Amino acid sequence: MIVVTSDTIPGRTIEATIGLVKGNSVRARHLGRDITAAFKNVLGGELDEYTKLLAESREQALDRMIAEAEALGANAICGMRFSSSEIVQGAAELLAYGTAVRLAD
């Protein structure tokens, strides 16, 4: 599956636009990670616990979007974007979305 942020794929022809595909992941903070992050927040530096949490969320949302596109018969996704929003305090949604297309062989 080809996934790009651009509207076209250089050197390839889009033969059909299938439509919007999306995948999301909602994650909540973990008390143990919050305590560790609080110490790092005082001392400074990267909050590794949250970096890992967000990376896992991005990958899961991306995998779900790709699965939806494949189920619709797409072999590529154009205009892919990420979006995030807070659902409730301590929990956030990460959304991956784009346009599923079928490329000519």
C-alpha cells in the first residue's frame, strides 16, 4: 500500500478515486507514566513515555486506515493527514485519514 501526503503520486496514474478512509486510536494516560513524566517535566528533557504512547497511537491509526482502504479495493492513499483531539481529560484520539485510490498498473 502506497501512502502519501501529496494529492498525486509521481509517475503513477490514478484510475479510480474510491473515497475517504480513516483510522483512529483513543489512548488514555497511565498513572505510572504520569509520575515519571512529572519528574522529567521538572528536570527537563524528552518525555519518553508520552513519545512512545503517541508513536503507538499513530501506528495503530495508520494501520486501521490502511485496512479500511484495502477492504475497499484501494492500492494507495493520497492526501494522508493526522489529526488529534482531547476526548476527556487524560485521553486523546489520534485520527489518520486520506483518500483511497486505485492506481493503474
